[in-house]
Amino acid sequence: MLLAISCFAALVILIRGLFSTINQMGRQTSHGIRFAWIAMTTGAAGVLFGPLCGRLHSPSIWETALLVGIACHIAFERRRPVSIGEAS
């Protein structure tokens, strides 16, 4: 059960990272933000494709809670990106 929840949370992170966030980065995006999103998306791909490659590691409750927390934060954040030249 924890493996299914963990894989679903990783799928949410992977979809958001690949199709939304990384594609919208521009020149003004800092390198730290770029690295964080690339690392998070790659880690989510590793969690998701691990069972498909024969690695049937059952995650602990704490690993699952961390993934679900990150996925919920990513899925439900309400801040809109502000470009550098836009007035507040």
C-alpha cells in the first residue's frame, strides 16, 4: 500500500516538474531553483521507475510521508510566478 501511495506522489512530482515547471524556466531563473527542480524531478522518476526495473523496495512510512508532503505542496501551491520586469 505504501508503495502505491509513494508511486502516485512521485508521479505528481514528475508530471509537474516535466510538463509545467522546467518548461517555464527562463533566463532570470536562478541556478539553485533550476538544480532543485531537476533533482526533484529526477528523484521522482527514480522512485516511479524503480519497481518497473525490479527494485521492489517497500518504502517506510517516513519516506512516503515526505513524498506525499512534497507532492501536496507542489500540487496545491497558489503563488503565481512573477517575471522580473513586471510591476507589483
